[in-house]
Amino acid sequence: MKVEKQPYSQTKALWAITRASFKAIFANPSAIIFSILFPIIFILIFGAFGNGGGPIYNIAITANSDTTGIFYQGLKRSPSIRLYKYSDTVSLNKNLQKGKITAVLAITTVNDSLGRPITSIQVKSTTASANTLGSFMPMLDYLRLKIETDKPGALETSIRIEKPEVKEVRKYRQIDFILPGQLGFSILFSTLFGIAFTFFGLREQLVLKRFYASPVNRINILLGIGMSRLFFQLMNVIVLIFFGHYVLNFTLVNGFATAGEMLLVTVIMLFQLMGVGLIFSSISKSDTSIPLLINLYGFPQMMLSGTFFSIEVFPAWLQEICRVLPLTQYNDAMRKIAFEGLSIFDCWREIGILGIWMVVTYVVAVKVLKWE
């Protein structure tokens, strides 16, 4: 009796590898601790940070303002005031909306009929800066009085501070900046450690070699193990997003739709990171060198990609380097989608740069990937 041979099912093989790898993740409790518990702790700590050491007021000066007068010079000398000039109105409005700028000042000086200078200060702000604008206005008034007191009569100038124009906007909380950075921090190290150590272990135990000799397609072997890590990280991201939203009032402009688009961006970032993990697992001679490679790759990005603080604190030349890092693109895209309500298509620049990094990563991975 002739037994008909059943065709080998690649789909069943892929599912079996994925399921086994997924179970292996949960067999290690430290994976859950590092992927969920630690980011929640960081969110709570950094989300509670305020401005220590006294308030600092970031003030924008309009392009046509009088910057030669004594009032502007007084602003420059104040240690609590940082002055900025914006050539890009879009960037200015975004920073106003997020409360990064306390106010915009328009300083104009004209002479009266007797030739005496009259300086007028117009102040524009938003409700996002309500906590700093309230203390900034008395400081402006104090500066005006100080100028008039220090040089009475001789200066013969009149300074008038107009009532501030405050525009109503959505409140930008500290958590709206911190949580996307913590998501990036979480998936960066968890994915790299998970993928690199998993593939290194499978190669050292000759499991990959046996897989390679089996009828299972090589791409399915990689996808099976990688997809389990992807699903696990997406579960973590979902937990962190909704923990931030329902516990700490993290902004999701369009609710579940916003969360869904954040997950799509996360999938793109995860694929890029899985490629990096494959590279590290292949070029490492021993498991002790894997953490070193991951830290060399991850820590600079963690510090330079706007994870804990804005990259604007760095010098201009360093900011240009920061803006091309993959984690910067992820953080920026997540913040734009969550708070500004942009769609994933509006973040085409960030997604495009991530795509370039992904292509480069997998070109290198194909060259160095080892099965035994």
C-alpha cells in the first residue's frame, strides 16, 4: 500500500517556532521586569520632575523688535531669561503650543513729539505656559521699574507693558514628552538584548544549524523568533500607553486611533532593532561581548535622542547628529502623533529616515549573519 506523502507546511513550521519562542520569553521573569516595570518607574520619576533651582523663562523676540534699547539689554542680562529669535514661524507656534516658550515679545520704540523714546512691549503667550507666564509678567514689570529707578530723568524714556494676549491651547504636560521617550527606551534595550542573546544562544547550541538543515525556509526561522519578540514588545507598548493615558493623563488626541498609529510606528522601529540584534548576535565571539555592543549602540541614542530631555539643550552641531539617529525619529513621530494629532503619513520624514536605517541594517545583517 502506497502512502501519499504530505507536503511540508511552512506555515505550521513558522507558527511552531513563533509559539515556542514566545513561551521562552515568558519563562524569563526578568524580561517582564525590564520591559514593563522599569519603564513605568522611569515614567513616574521623570514625569514628576519640575524645574529645579528656580524658573527659567524661554522668551522669543519677534524679528522686527528693537534690540538696541536698554529694555532689551536688561532682558539679556537677566539670568532667568533665555532669549530666542525664530526665523521659522511654524516652529515658534509649535513651541508655544507645547509651553516650551513662555511668551513672544514684540519690542517697539518710537519718539514722541518732544523726541523722547517710548518703548512698548507686546506680550503673546498660550495657556500651555500659564504656570510660567504668571511669574514672568511681574518680572517684566520689575525690570521696567529698575530701569526707571536706576536712571531717573536722564534716560527720559517711557516703557509700557501691554496686557498679555493669551491663546487657549491644549495643555502640554510633562508626561506628553516623557512617555514616548520611555517607550523608545524600553523597546530599544529589551529588543536588542532579547534578539541578540536569543540568536547567539541558538547558534551556540547548534539549534540554528539544525533549523538550517530542515525543510523550514530560513526566512521563516528568522520571522518565527523575531515575531514572538515583536508581539511581546507590542504588548508592553500597549500597557505603557494606556497606563500613561488613564493613570497620568498622557494625551491621545484621537483616542484608540492615535494609539493604533503609535503601534504602527513601533512596528517599524522594532523591525529596525531586530536587524541590529541579528548583527550583534553574529559578530559577537562570546555572550559577554553582546552587552558591550548593545550599550555602545544604545546609550548614545538614549542620551542624544530626546528620551529624557529635549535635544535643544545641546550645541547646534550636536543637534544635527541627534536628528539623524533612529531613536530620535521614533520619539519625534510618537510625540507628533500622540499630542499634535498628526497621522503616520504626516510623519513621512521620520518614517523615511527610519526606513533608510532599516535598509542599511538588513544589508549589513545579510552580510554577517551566521547559522553556525
